[in-house]
Amino acid sequence: MTLLSVENLRVSFPTPSGPVEVVKGLSFDLGRERLGIVGESGSGKSMTGRAILRLIRSPGHQIADKMEFDGIDLQNRSERQMRQLRGARISMVMQDPKFSLNPVMTIGAQIAEALRVHEKLPRRAVRARVLEMLEAVRINDPERVMKLYPHEVSGGMGQRVMIAMMLIPQPDLLIADEPTSALDVSVQAQVLDLIDELVREKGMGLILISHDLNLVARYCDRIMVMNAGRVVETCAADDLHKAQHPYTQGLLAAVPRMEETRDELPVLDRSQWSGT
């Protein structure tokens, strides 16, 4: 069953020399599966995630032949209708919790707000749900953490709080945009294991945006490789090592190995695909 269908999505921004497209005719379908979107910085990964939620603000412009979520035409929804969808049915975890959490609200209040926007529940029920969600993201002593402010928690805990906030309305689709980029390597696996576990338990769709090919291959069912705003290759995660496109092959070759024997890491030879 198709949860999200996107056809010919284009995102552009004006410049003194004319509009520049950062997403160029992207098309894909997503079921209740785990899709990874990978590519270099500037390849259009994050803009794709934001466009799905209609978060491209002026002077940016987005257009598509089709952008449909669970039978809902996202392009024809008003901003008010989109606000009802965001969080409730489609959630997005941003890169760094330091810039996503409100510094003057306690963690408990922020998670509760994410729930109250979409459900009318008694205060006691909201508190119980918040505590349950904090426990689900493996935060010890949730009663204490609820009373803390964002600056009082570590990066890893802040990211878990963001995940709790995005998942407490029980959405159908989670977009995770570089969810571990601000975390230490020792914490990254814990956070990704947590996202994977919650996605599987709730039968959600997942779009994992990252520049780390090995990470995406581990946690996703399917991989979409982007370069310069275009999709250059799509494959099953298990078949990533069989990639055919020179760009994907170049990215794989540039990944350092644990037992490195090469004197120099190879760089991308962009002349092989002429930017397509």
C-alpha cells in the first residue's frame, strides 16, 4: 500500500542571475517501509523532506505534478490544514535539538504541547502520555527530565526528547533529517536503534536522510541516491554494494575502512556523469 506518492517535485530559489533549482523533478513512492535518501551536502535531501511537509518558505518555491499522502493531495491543502497534518500524521526530526527545542519551555511542556495541538485530553492523561513516551525513548527518571530545560540536557538526551516529541502524536510517517549528525558516535547507534524499534512497532513509514551510506544501508529497506537535486540511483539496501551509477560508486569508494590500506582516499570524478 502506497503511503506517500511524489511525482516531478521541483524546488527553486531566486538568485540575481535567475531561479536555481535545488530539487529537479524528483519522483518516488513510499509504503510503510524505511527509505533512505543519501547524497552530499547540497544534493537536495533536506529540501525534499521539507517540501513534503510544505515547509519551503518564500522566496523559495515548490511545485509537483503530484504529492499525495494517504489519499490526501498535499498541494491543495491550506496552511491551516497542513498544520493539522504536521506532527499528527507526518513528523520530522531535525538535525540538532539545540535549534529545534524552545529554550524557555521545560521538556515536559514541549512534549505535552506537541500532543495537545492534535488531541484534546485531560491534563492527567497528557502527563501520563508524556511520561510513557519519555520511557519509550529510554530516558531514565522521566519525572525529573520533564522539569528540565533544553540547555540542561546532553545532545543525546536532547535528540531523544525530539524523537519523543515527534512520535507522541503517533504519526504515520516520520522524516528523520540527519537525526544523529550532532551526536557522538557512541550515541548515534543508540538513537538510530531507538527510531528503528519505534518505527517497526508502530508500523510507520520512515524517510531517513543522511550522508552516511553505511548507516542508511543498515537501517533502511531501500535507498535513493541524490546528486545535484536529482535521483541518480535507487536500489534495495542490501544491493548498495552493487551500485551501478558512477556517483554512487564514487561515494562508496570514498568511505574510510576500519582496516585502511590505501595511501589516499579517492575523490569523486564528476566528469563521469556530467552532473546528472
